[in-house]
Amino acid sequence: MTVKAKTMLPMVDLKGQYRKIKSEIDASIQECLDSAAFINGAHVKSFQKNLEFYLNVKHVIPCANGTDALQIAMMALALQVDDEVIVPAFTYVATAEVIALLKLKPIMVDVDPKTFNITAEIIEKAITPRTKAIVPVHLFGQSCDMEAIMAVAEKHNLYVIEDNAQAIGADYNFSNGQKAKTGTIGHIGCTSFFPSKNLGCYGDGGAIMTNDDDLAAKLRMMANHGQSRQYYHDSIGVNSRLDSIQAGILDVKLRHLDEYSAARQQAAAYYDAAFAQIEGLETPARQHNSTHVFHQYTLKVKNGQRAALRTYLTEGGVSAMIYYPMPLYKQTAYAHYWQGGELPVTEELCDEVMSLPIHTEMTEETLAYITETVKSFFDK
């Protein structure tokens, strides 16, 4: 075993990232303080326009967090009680949470064993006369096969709400050679700016994206108390705003997003090479028509060795996380929605996945220590 790390190596190094852009961040925050425009100030408008340009999407509606983004999206689509919404069973709870909150019915389906994403084939088998929407989750940093999913949605007249909380900046390549950023392909896209995300603020934040003018107007109204104009409320809405300080921070970090993605991809390539010959590990697959921006670097640990490997890494000063240890349909809050048997791929992933540190500040020394620690476990 290599020499133990002096301190626990974190999953993400936000302090290191901040130090590199400290002057830009501090200046942006000071501008906001000087202006005293803390809500819907110039920083919010600037970030909105810059994110629209970066994503090549007509409308970005900033909001308070990624969960709100999903809820507002479904409210704007005017889905009715007990309408069915197809979601992956292997995802963070927020995806299904908002469906249940709105008294819709989450239909939890299995995922592809390689990419961990839902597919058009899986979706189509789950469609019933009550199905109204699909929520593809671009898990861990790469896109679902959106061309095929949009074809199924069009065939069955369904809405598509992309959960892009983990894949902002990823490119999807269509069969005709066109490209689009994840979150801009479905009818609505949603993202989170939680601090650990690839584009994260220093608090909570989120955004909703669409190319549909009418939907954009509804989304803005829903996010602002259902107001079409001040003090005139056409719908029941919510209060969900991105504050100006967080917008200013995001505007700075947006300028660095592509270099952040490249740093994560470089770290992932280092991991891939180091683990290629380890029989008990399966490295992350790459969707053939999508880039991968590696919100997480997630291995499959075979032969029931995950718990032992995680303990070994922790003892060696290396963080390791399990996203996610339990299928949505086995969570107490969602079990009553489930009428079928177990989903085999989801069950396998919950038993085997483990994520290693991956972030924008990883050095070759850090990567070498982590990979040597992993390899030493399998060499025992």
C-alpha cells in the first residue's frame, strides 16, 4: 500500500477551485453588494443571457434550485392528477419527488447496464394511455440517447423534461451531424447549481431551459407566484428565484465551464487507464453519441467487494461515495407506486456502483495515489 494521504482526499475540491478564480468571484460579489440589487439584479440578467448563449437555447429561466426547476416544468405542462410520468428507478429522489408532490404517478423503469441511463426501448414498454411525460436523467455526466427518446415521445404525443442536473456542458450528437447541449433537446430542460455540480454556485440555484416561447412564458409565470404581470395572478405558482450574488458567481464560473469539463475528462481518462486490467472493476461506459462531463466517475465493483474496497479506501484517506444505494421503488415514500417485481439492472447497480473523487483541481500526484490505493486492494 502507498503512503497514506495526510488528509482525506475529498470527492470535490471547491476550496481549490475558488482560490484559482478568487479575484473574479470576489469582484462579482462586491459588485452585487455595491448595487444592493439582490433579487433580479443585473447579475441575474447577465447570467441568464450568457447561459442562453452557451447552451444555444432561446430561453433560460433561473430559479431557486434544481428540484424547483423540475416542479415548475411539470406545473407549466398542466399535467393532471394521476397522469403517469416515466422516470428511471436509478436516480436521485428529486426526480420522482416532484411528480409525487403534484399528485402525478411516477412510473419507475430500469436503465441501461452500461450507461445507467433510460433508453427509448425501455420507455416504450412502460407507456400506457395515462402516460403524459418522460424524464430522462443524464446521469453522472452523459446524455441519454435523446434522438431515440424524442422519436418515441413524438410517436406517443408525450412531453420530455430533461433532468440535466449532472450533465451541463455535455454535447449530444444527432445522426444527421447536428449537435446540441443536454438540457436543450426536450420540451423543457432542468438543471441544478448546487455547489458540487459541474457548474455550481455557493448556495442553492437552478434553471429551466426551453426553445418554446409559449412554454417559456408559462415557466416564468409559474416561478413568480403565477403572475403574468405584477399583482395579477393567472395561475397558482411558486416563489423560486436565483439571487443576484449566486448568479454573479455562476456567471464567472460559466466562463470556465469548458475547461472544468476538460479537467474532469482528463482525470477520468487517467482512471480508465489505471483500472483497465483490474478484473473486479468495470470502468464507466461512454455513450457513442454523447460527450461525458463526469459529474461523477462511477465504477462497478464486482464480486461483492464494494463494501470492503470502500472501507480500504477510507482507511487510506480516499473518499468514495455510493450513488445510489437503494432503488426509488424500495424507498418507503415511493414503494406504494410500485406494482411490479424488481428491476434487475437497477438492483445490480445499487449493489455495485461506487464513485471516486473527480473534480477540476485534481493533480497527477492525487490521481496516482488514488489509483495505486485501489490497485493495492486488488493485489492483496
